[in-house]
Amino acid sequence: MSYLDDPRVLFAAERTLLAWQRTALALMGFGFVVERFGLFLRMVGNQPLSPSQRGFSLWLGVGLLLMGAAVAVISALQFRTVVRGLGEQEIPRGYWTNFGVWLNFVLGAVALALALHFVTSS
């Protein structure tokens, strides 16, 4: 529990959540690019990829997607823990503290769905 009675504490926690959200998005985007790089090589080289080449880009990309999903969900849970410990003076009246949390959960679900799609379609 914080005894600062200052709304800047909430805004600092929210900035931290947004920083982790950007990190999760970057990991997910990089995972998507890595997974699709095998397709790009096949199109440019006009030849089929070996299963080991395709498998490496697939599993590395899926791993990065899953890591991004984990970062999104863990940071949302951590932010909720911080917000629960704040006092009434630290949260402005009518301020939505759950919007970023739910956005992170949605991002995590999208990353999981994309990873599942990549694994099942290969």
C-alpha cells in the first residue's frame, strides 16, 4: 500500500504497463516476420525449402509470439496488482484503470491464436 496520495504513482505504473505493451508487440511482430521469412525465401529462391529450414523459422517465430503473449499477460497482471494497492487519492475519479489490462489480454489472445494458426497450417 502506498502512502504518497499522489496520482503520479498511477500514471507511472501505467507508463510502465505501456512500455511492456510495446515490448510485447515488438516480440509478436518480430515473431511473425521470422515465421514468414521461410515463405519469403521460398518465393525469392523459386525453390522449396528443406524441412529443417522451414522448421527453424516456424518454431523460432512461434516462440517469439508466445514470449510476446506471456509478456503482455504478465505485465497486465502486475499492473492490476499495483493498482489494487493504491489509495483513493492516487486514482483520479472516473479514471479507467482496466482498459490497458484488457488490451494486453486481447493482445495475448491474438498472439496465441496466430501461433496456433502457424503451427496447425505448417
